[in-house]
Amino acid sequence: MKLLLKSEDLAKLVLSYLGSLYLGYDWWLYFALLLVPDIGMVGYLVSSRVGAFTYNLLHHQGIAIAVGISGFYLGHETLQFAGLLLFGHSAMDRALGYGLKFTDSFKHTHIGWIGPEAKQELQKG
């Protein structure tokens, strides 16, 4: 099941990349900007609660879709591209095992714990 979910997220990443090409953006621009949504981690400099909010805001696939659809209805290709980029980035993160963050720890995600905590959780279970 885990492999199936990861392959689904990789397909979302490829789809968002192809969407950026369809919009007419250079092939390299998508990859040059792919990590920009991680700027949401800056919120962790304030607190875990603020960090989880800012990180999740930029990694929520529903928000990515809303940004892209807003760009479509407004005829604004940059917003469409931003939506595709946000969507693709979150899909990439999920394929790599990173998810939306809980407020208690950066390493506690909706997918599970990442890092050494993941091993501890597996040993407990």
C-alpha cells in the first residue's frame, strides 16, 4: 500500500510539471522553484505552533488547488503556475514520506514520525 501511495504522489508531481510546460514555462523553471514552498519552515523560528501553521499553509494540496483555480478564473498564468508548483511540491514531499505537521514537533507529520522518532514509534508498536 505504501508503494501505491508513493507512486500516486509521484504521478501528481509529474502532472504538475507537465502542467507548467503546458502553460509555456521553461522546463528548468519548475525545478528551480520547486523547493520555494519550504520557506514555510521559517515559522519554526517563532514557535512550533506558528511553524506548523506556516508550513502546512504552503504544503496543503487543497490550498494549492485553490491557488491554481484562482489563477485560471482570473486569467493569471503566474497564479496557475504557483498552484501547480505548490501542488507538485506537496506531492513530492509526501512521496518522500513528509507530511503536514502537527504542532508538537516538526518531525511529527500526518504520515507519521520522520527521523529517529520514526524508529522509536515502530519499536513501541
